[in-house]
Amino acid sequence: MNQIEEMIQRAEDLLEEQLDYDHDKVVKWRTDCRTLIKTLYGKGSKEDKGMRAADISSKLIILRSINESRNKSEANNVVYNVHGSNARINVHSVDNSTNIVNTTSQHLFDELRNVLQNNIADSTQRTVIIDAVNNLEESQNTPRFMDAYQRFISLAVDHMQLITPFIPVLTQMLS
């Protein structure tokens, strides 16, 4: 295979890769590339060869833009996995909503105890904090609730990452 045939083969491979979704375009561009490459390496005036080179350049620019647009469209596929009672997605916007979730206090304290039970390794510290949760639950809707809340927060301060989701609801119970 001579140099011209190798160039034609490389051009055809490139075209097939870039235009695989449109068979008619591939056939047309193959013919154009064969003609252009043969003209560039064959006989003809310098002006004719210059015009053919410019034509090849413009076709390669078009190929590049087709490829870039294809890559951009592939990047736009995004999957959002959302769960929870207040789950939402904001894309290029600000969330000014107010979240209201109705839950029973029994469920709240059970869930809080469960999180602490499963995530605090030190059994002594875990027992003390869960006792504080029990005291907090018993004192809800009484004047003692504020003291029980403050004691619970001071004991659980080292585990804020665990109790942070519960703080807003517990704080509402203060009023």
C-alpha cells in the first residue's frame, strides 16, 4: 500500500469513527477525502492544491466540532438518587422552601437511641448518653425539659455528627 492509499485509509477510519451515526455522510466524505488527497499528492497547480488543502482543513474543523458536540451531549447525563422526607434537587437555583416534617416524639427518641447505640463504640459513654436521651424523653412538655436538653447536648458534644439531624426537632420542643 502506497502513502496515498495509507492516508485515504486513515481518513476513512477517522470519518467512520466520527460519523458512525450517519452512513450517507460517511460515504460522501470518503469520496471527498479520496479526491482531495489524490489531488494534493497528484498533478495540479499550486493554487488548486492550496484550495484543496483549505477544503480539507475546513472539513476537519467540522469533524472536530461534531466530535466535541457529541462529547458534550454525553456529559449531560446525570443521575440523582434522592431520598428522605424533604428530598429535592436544585439546579442553578436557590432553595427558599421551608421543611415541615411531622413525626411522633416516640419515633424521634427511638431513632436517636438507635443512632447512638449503633455508632458510639465506648459502652460506658454510650450508656450515659442514652440515659440522657431517656431523661429527655421523660421530661418533654415539662419545665425540666430545658435542663435535660442542656445535659444531653453537653454529654453528646463529642458526637455532634450523629445528633445534628435531631437538633432542630429537639430545639422545637424547647418552646
